[in-house]
Amino acid sequence: MSEHAPIAVDSDRLFPIEPRARDLARSLHAQVVDSPIISPHGHTDPAWFAENAHFSDPLSLLVLPDHYLLRMLYSRGVDLQSVGLVAKGAAPAVTPREGWRCFAKHYYLFQGTPSRLWLDSTFQQVFGLDYALNESTADQYFDHISSLLAHSSFKPRALLDRFNIQFIATTEHALDSLHHHEQLTSEGLSGRITTTFRPDDVIDPHAAGFSDNVEQLGVLTGEGVATYNDYLQALRRRRSDFKALGATASDHGPVSPVTTQLTVQVASQLFDKCRKGTASEAEKAQFRGHMLIEMAFMSLDDGLVMQIHPGALRNHNRGFYEAYGADKGGDIPQRVDYCHALQPILNAVGNEPGFELIMFTLDESTYARELAPLAGHYPALRLGPPWWFHDSPEGMLRFRRSTTETAGFYNTAGFNDDTRAFFSIPARHDMARRIDARFLAEWVLEGRITEPEAQSLIHLLTTELATEAYRLNKPAHSHLARAVG
């Protein structure tokens, strides 16, 4: 590869090969290419937007927050300390420039992956780089990106406008400080940048330090947590704290989506055992499943949309976790049973018009067998978009092909990027728009939908479903009302 080999970003990337389908996909994509980005679920840092400080360097901005990149490098034997990841108890081993050089040297590893598509798009469209990243161009990239990051136009709030991000949600745990969102709210920005309530740390007895976490919840909310009923009241109070700062949703990441409805007496007994550390693994799982239903009832009361992201076996590589901690690429998908797992929660609240549950999966085998039929029946249930390992071109196509015939389009929740990598958000949303344009174009030419329907659906899938699903506009169901009317 020459030093200035052109960057490989094809304007027709991901469109069909067949000429008629490609032309139609190109036309459909053109309708939404400039549509605003709705990012209702993700993990960007609220400090970026509250403090609005300059990003420090390309490595800490583009590489270190992205577990997709870290896991691939690690899988090929790259010492992650050589790309700037700091091991527990250790000092930084390299400078940001040295870490970036190591990343550039191994950038070829990402050929064929969505990470390569996202990054190449970002390099070209955000930073104006038209030649490929490799070992020879590493320093040029580092210097060019660093110089741009020093400009006020590359500060976080300016980038929200440049990226055309109309709404973005971060995710905070129940015990996390909300001071950055308090600042954003005081500045009138909570309608654009908001938080999401993630209570796993205080409702899942498997969480590290669960008993201490519950005690801290009581202190934080000013509620006693000595009894189960006190504990529920503290959770309600903490949910209200999040909602006051603009939150429209809660998020739950249990390893299993199993739900269990217990009597108050049994739940109280299990709560006490979990606090004392005497509960068995089965009892912990039972309490966790019961608390998911309690969260659903609270959602029915306060209107927060409920999301469940199950199925990740966290920190599969124990030695890796002990060295680098969580969220660095060591999590693995596993099989999940939704049909039986969700029956208690759906029988409890799945028919309630005021409740909404968005369900995600890492187990693609459940799309057609379980999730699409469930979403195609229960009014409260929507399918979240392809998530984590499957937010890729093929993953998005598998999702559409496996679920649409049974659940349709209107029982899905649009697209969300679910990322910590802020600069990749435009590329991720563009990828989803391209894949949806491809899918719709192929269905038009197969005679499954008409071209006018495809022109309406591309807008639905791009912005309208997410806006409706996360209750970002009132009244809800506006597009559905137009479609039916």
C-alpha cells in the first residue's frame, strides 16, 4: 500500500448490486441522508456536553472508548497497553501518539468489519482525510486530527449541530452522579441531551456490592431501605430524579430476561436474604426477575419507556477483566429464551396501553421464532434494533428479513447507535439508513411493497419510529395515525 492510497469510501456502499435496485436504494437514501439523528440510547459521556471542553487527542477520542476496536486488536495478540489502554494498577505505557501509531499499524485487521466502514467514513467526512490510515500515515493522521480538535468547531456542542443530532440520550446507573445533566437542564438543554435510568446496580443481587448499593440508594434518595416497601419507594424517588432531568426511558441489562412475579411476602423475604448475602444463586435470579416486573409497574406509573438488553455473558475472559476492567471487549453473546422468560411480565403489563417495552437480543436465532411473534401480538412490546455484535450491514439485513413478515415495521423501535464512540454516530446512522434503503428497494422490485410505500417507510425507519417509541414528541403514534387515516 502506498503512503497516500485513497481512502475506500464508496458513495454507493452497501447498496444492492442489481442496477434497478441500486438506483432505487440510492433514491430512497437521498430522501433521508440529511435527516436529523435521533440517538435515544447510547453511552456517550454527559461531561462532554456539560463541560464542552476540547477533546484531547485522536487516540482517547477514537480508539480507547471503542470496545469493538479493542477486542479485535486483542484477538490478534496486540498488547493493549501498546495502544494506550492502562492496566489496573499500572501507569500509562505509551504516549497518545505512540498508541495511535500502534493502532494505525494494525488498522488492516478491521478490513470487512463495520468498524472499518465507520472509521473510514469518519476520517473522510468529519476530518477531511482522503488517504488511507496505515503505519506510514499514522503521524499525519494524528497531527491533522489533533489540529482540528483544537478548533471551537470541534467542541462537543458544536459537533451536535454539525452531526445534525436532534436528540441524544446517555445512560447512567442509579447511583451515578447526575450533576452534568443537572447543568444541562439548567441551561435548557435537557430536551436535546438527556439521561437514561439504568438500575442494575440496585435491583440485581448479582451486582458487585449489591447490599452496599441499596444502602447508598437510601442515602441518595433520603428514603429508608430497611424494608422491601421502603426500598421500592427509594427506587421510585430515584426514577423521579432521572425523569426530572428529561429521561424518557429506563434500561436494564440482565444476563437473562427471565421475569418472575412474586407475592409481596416472598419478595420481602428474598430482599432480606439478598441484603444479608445469604441468598442462593437461584434466589438471586428469582429476585432479579421479580424486580424487572416491579420496574415495569413503575414504568406504567411514571411513563418511562422500559428497555431490556439481555444475553451478554459479561467479562468472559476473567484474566482480561482483572487486567483491564469491564466494557473493554470481553463480553460474549449467549442463547436466550424469550418466549417463557417474558411471559410473566407481558401477562402482567403487556396489554396495558400506558406501558411500553423495547426488547433487544444478542441471540439472533430468536428473531423469527420468538421475538417477532411476541411483538406481533402484545401491544406493549417493540423490537429494538440490531444491537452490539449485530449492528452491522449483515446483522441489520438479518433483522429485517427475520422479523418484518411477522412483526411488520411498526412494531420496531427505529435505530439507535448504542455507542460510546461519539464521532462514529453519523456513520452508524448512515449505515442503518443505507441498509434500510437497500431492503426497501429490494422489496419494491420483488412486488412486496409499492414504491410510494417505500418512500414513506424510509422516513419512518430513519426518525419517526424512534421518536415515537421513546416518546420524544406528543402526541404519540402520529405517523401511525396518518398511515391508518
